[in-house]
Amino acid sequence: MKKRTLGRSNLEVSALGLGCMGMSFGYGPAADKREMISLLRSAVDRGVTFFDTAEVYGPFTNEELLGEALSPFRGQVVIATKFGFKLDPNGGPKWVGLDSRPQHIKQVAEASLKRLRVDAIDLFYQHRVDPDVPIEEVAGAVKDLIREGKVKHFGLSEAGAQTIRRAHAVQPVTALQSEYSLWWRAPERELLPILEELGIGLVPFSPLGKGFLTGKIDGSTTFDSSDFRNVVPRFTPEARKANQALVDLLGTIAHRKKATPAQIALAWLLSQKPWVVPIPGTRKLERLEENIGAAAVDLTADDQREIERAAFKITVQGDRYPEHLERMTGL
């Protein structure tokens, strides 16, 4: 697979990464561990070198999964993980707030190093901006960890433009992780310009709209009771029916390009900037191979204009998160 460099850093990764959250958390019951280890190693065999996790996924079990699966490839792959949530002190599966105090960041780093079985965390994101801790203190704590050799690169997730600028002034930010896809284009307003200015890469999560842009979900689809899409306004049956027009658009382009709607959605993201690295998630080998195939889909300037013109006429229905979660983003 082709490689990309995140911004002006020296962090080179595969053009498409693999979001690993859904293997352990969020999309129904956790998948079988042995199957996921096999899938992760298959991803490496197919050229994927960029893997995304977080302590809160599980919690902890997703990091442990990656630690076991990827330990034979130490030095060949890049693992990104995250800090910033306050977990249930009673060991429950829920987070109970935000916590980016410097001492907490350093505790999380030590624990993540052990679970990931690495000597240094390749990319350490603040998972969500903590309004109670100045971003300068957060960046300073990660700067200390970098100086100590425990972290290689600093990242932010769902942060706004001014937060990014303030953090970058203390410790250069290598990558911003943020939701970005054909059905969530808010980053284009303020984030893409500041990332280009400062030389920061963009790692879009949910690049396939939490599965919707694959064309495999319609108004009649039901989700497991533990699947968080049950509470996402954009996934009500009414919203799914209204948003089908976007999937139909992708299907039209895909048919002409001998590709799939998912591949067109990912190829569109890859065509936006050379420092954009999407991280679609999956539990299935055939979907992994389909997603990887997007890197070989060439969208011409005419294709991109057609997508833009058609997408401009479509108004996506439904908020992307319930209100209490949307408030936690810096956008």
C-alpha cells in the first residue's frame, strides 16, 4: 500500500489505517479475540501499518488486543492510542467524565505502554478537550513524555482551531483525529486550513459514516442493544431513509469506476489532501480488503466535481451525536 506522511512530521504510515475500536467496544458485543488477532495480522500482511486504539475502548481490552496481535511487528507498525477520559473507579465499562490533568496523562501513558507491549507510544492523542485543564498544560505533559522517550508524537482529537494553535505552540502536534466524511464535512470550514498552515496531518475517524456510507445499512436495519448507533440521531429509521440519497450518489459513481460505495467514500477523502489518512474500522477480512482497495481507486478531477455538485444538493438529516456527546467536541 502507498504511504503518507502526517503533516510535516516524520511519521510515515499506510495511506489507510485501521480503526480498532469496534473490535472490542461500541458496535455490539466484543468480537472473538483470536479472530481479531488474525484480522490485525492480516492487515499488516496487506500493507496496513497504522492502527488506532484507546484506553477507553473496552476499557483497556482493545489496547491489550493490539498489544498481543502486533507484538511480532514491533518497529514495523504505528500504534496510536489516547488519554483524557475518567473511567469508572469501580471498574465499570463506562467513562464518567474527562481528565487531562498532567499527572493523569502520565499515569495513562505508563499503563498503555504495558498493555500495548511497546517501549514508546507512537502517537498519543488527547481523546477529547478537557475544559478544566488548559491545553498548554496538556501539551506540556506530553512534551515531558516525549523528552523521556515514552511517547514519539502528540495528537489531538475533535479539537477546535484555536485549541490546536495553542497546543502546537507548546509541543508540535503531529495529527488531529476528527470525524470527516462525505456526510460530516464540518472540518473543511476551519480545521483543514489551520492543519495545512501548521503542517499537521488529519486522521478521519468514521470515514464511512459509522457504516452508513457502505450501502449496507437501510431504514429496516436493526442494531444490537449494545450498539451505540441506537442513540445516534443520524441513525433513526427516518434519518436513514432521508440520507439514502448520499449512498445512492456513491453507488452511481462506484458502478462507473468498478468500485464499491465504501471505496468511493474513502477515495474521496484520500483525494482531499495528501496528509489525510482515514482509519475505517471493521471486524471482517472481506471488508478490510475492500477498504484497502480504495487506495487504488483514482478519482479524476471530473469525478470529484461530480461528487461535489451532487453532494451539495443533499442535506444530511440528523445530528451526528446525541447532544451530551456533541458538547464534548471542540468544533
